[in-house]
Amino acid sequence: MIAIIGAGAAGWSAAEALRALGYTGKVCVFGAEPAAPYERPALSKAFLRDRELQQPPPLATDPSLGVGVGLELNATVVSIDPRSRTIATSAGAQLGYERLLLATGAECRPLRIPGSELAGIHYLRDIRDARELRAELGPGRRIVIIGGGVIGLEVAGSARVRGCEVTVIEVASQLMGRVVPPELASALADLHRARGVTVRTATRPVAFDAAAQRVAGVTLESGEVVAADAVVVGVGVVPRTELAVNAGLAVDDGVLVDDRFTSSDEHILAAGDVARVFHAGEQRHVRMEQWRPAQEQGRQAAASMIGLSKAYRDIPWMWSDQHELHIQASGFGFEDSEIVRRGDLQQRAGLGYLGVRGGRVVAACGVSVGTGIARMVRAAQTLIEHGAQVDVDALRDPGLDLRRLARRVAASRPEEAVGAP
Amino acid sequence: MPWVPVARADEIEEEDVIEVEVERRVLCVYRTKDGYFASDGICTHEHAHLADGLVMGNIIECPKHQGRFDVRDGATKGPPASTPLCTYPVKVEDGTVHVDLGDAGPER
């Protein structure tokens, strides 16, 4: 049996991939939630905005692929014994495996300040969290969001759609600090403000205030209190590595796996948010928290389990929907890069930024109304993938067709220099 | 429905796509090394204009979530796409691309 622990993006796509690749042996997926696999990204967007939506969309690309995959819901795997190659479930079952995939994902990093146990303080990770938060939203409700990252800002947009008064509190000096350069972060802050969100950066929450056992406000380090009917905390996630640690696997901010997703135990693999995978392009371990990479890692881990693997070298890509704004980013960040700005938000193609380091595009991100920004970010993703040499001045030229450049790069050898058009 | 002219053949680059509107339907017209193809212009997964997406060989990748479809028959080729894309017959005559919507239903 191939056992897959976790029925999220990585786990379920691994199960489907095993079937798509022709594997006919037994596959069993263990999901801790009661719900069948679903599209988690919808929880902070469509699911919060639309009270009528019963379930987020199912996570199944081809129903025929799920046939014959054992799916155990509400099933917690409590331990792994790598020596006997068995797992134990909370229901008391002992099951043997030939290969095991850890796809346990990540959980919300808790904010531990006085009052953090109060009712009305929400985190957002699964359907139950989303249902509870959704019930808090409504016209005039004062929602304070702690954390100006992707989740916090998506919730801010959704809460505004539901008529809430929204305040975002971010400790760092800019929003979405890990994803976008300061200039775009500043533009995004203005865009949120223009849509009625109070954005406060460089401000630390130090305590939750209570009224009748329920959160009533957030005290900032200045002593100021921001009144709240409910609070949402989105301050990052931590990988769920407890099973791996207890099984004696190598773990360091995620289960350490090689570029074929194999852990320190050759029969155990890991993929998705829980895995820190050796990236063949970057030549270092990286842990990603985005949905598309999780799916793709699951797929490639499945291939690896049946001997069809290739070294992992995908470039991370993500999107975010905030109000009517569509944001995309790709690459490993803008650190130490020269930043090229292209376009503006008045155009359909949107406002984008490219990060160039050592003559190569290393990061891209941008925002548009509608999906216009995809044209730039996707083209940049191809340039990043191929490590193409680029001319920074050419990238600054508004007349440069990035997609044409990317097509030419993709058609040529990866390391070949590509000059101006 | 008869053949409808939708674009000049030379206004689409190879490995590219344009969006056209026919009878209030949004369509994509693709040009790949295998010829010209046409499909519905909106992704079957979530509302997104596919013409903002990238054409790679005979694959169109949705700009919103990077789901993939084969432009020749609409088959899904990558998650999160799960429902095939509706495709239409195409012919090129006198440098003009024509699409036959057949008895396709009303705009979705």
C-alpha cells in the first residue's frame, strides 16, 4: 500500500497522479478533516464573501482518477514506525505501507499575547474556521485583522464585501513583506485604503481586550486600543512535522527531503507545506506555502514513489484576490535585486515589477483588475525557470513584449544568453 | 450556425491566442504550430479570460490559477481544471479565420 497522510492539495494530487501514471496498487489517503478534499484557497475569498456557498469547490481534477483510492476522512494518523513500515491511526488500526507520503500541510502560527484565549479571535485554515469567521461578518461589524500578509489582506477584501469596518494591523513596515517589493506594497496599502480598509503598518499588538469573556479590542504597543467585534489572526503558518519528528526523520522547519521528495528514510516522502525540499535550481532546501507548488510537489512525489522522478526545480507561483484586485507573484523573492517597474493599474495588463539579479530575472509580481497581470508574471516565470540572461534596460522598455521574449527563451537552450529584442 | 469570420489569420502570432466575441459569446482563437483552433474564452474552473493565459505548444494555461487545457479538443491537462473546455471547428480561408459555433447553446 501507498499511504498518503493529508488530503489537501499535495496529498490528493499525489493520489490522482499515481492513478494517472498508471499505478494500480492500493492507495489510501488519510484526511484529518471530515470534508472530502476541497479547494482551500476559496476559504478566504468566495467562501467568506458568499454566505450561500455550502462548500468550497471539490479538489478533484478527474473523478475517474479518484476511483479505487481509499479515502479515510476524520482519520488521524497518530504514529509512524519506519522500522516495521506501519502507521497507527486514532481509530486503533495498524496498517503496513510500502511507501508513505507525508502531506500534512501547515497550521496557523498562534499569536500568544494576553487575552489570546478569548472568544471572537479567529484563525483561518479549514472549512470549520471559515464557517465560524463567516458568521462574524456583516454590515458595520468591526473586524480587526492582525497580519498584513496574503491571508489577512484577502480576508480584509472579503470582509469589506460583506460590509464590515476593517482594520489591518501589520508589525512590519510594509504589507506582504515576503512577496512584493516596497513600492508595490505601498501601492497595495493605498488600494486597500481607497476601498475602506484602515491599514496600519509598523504597529505591534500587545494584548486583546475583553468584554463579557469576548474580544472587544486590540491594544497596540503605543497603548492605543482598536475596538473590535471580532479579530482574525493571520501571522503565518508552521509546518505540521510532529509525526515526522516522532518517527525520527530529519526535520528543520519542515521535513527535509531531497530533490525527489525522499526524506531521511527512503520509504517516506514529503510534499507540500510540510516539506522542505532540495531545489535543484536554487541548490538549497526551500519550503513553499503556496497552493500550486503544493499540488505540483504532490504530483512529482507520486512520480518519485513509482520510480519516474526528475529533480525538482519548479519556480513558485501564487495568486491572491483582494477586493476586485488580482495579484500574482513568482520566484524566490526580490532580495538584493534591481527592480524594474512595468505598466500601471489603469491598463488592463496591470502594474508589475521584475527583480533582476546577476543579469537574470529572479522574481516577478504585480496587480491588475482582472487577470491581465498574468501576462507579465507568467512570462517572467518562464524567464526565471530558464535562468535567461536579460538586459535590464530592455526590460524597462514598455514596448518590449515579455511573452515573445519568454517564448524565445523557452525555445532556446536554458543557459543561452538572450539579449534585447 | 454557419461559418463566422472572427479574425485575420496574420493577427495571431504562432503559439498565441486572441479573444473575440461572436454572438455575445467570448471565444479564444489560438494559433499553434498545428494550426488554428477555437474554444470558449472563459475558463471552466472560475471566471477568467483565457486569452490572458499562455499558449505552450497546444496547451492553453489559464491566467488565474494555471489550470491547463488542450486547445485542440478542450481536454483538461492540469489542475485545477476539471471540466473540459468547449471547442469549435475552425477554417482559414483567404487569410481569414472562421469559426463554426454549430448549435452551441446560449452564452454561459
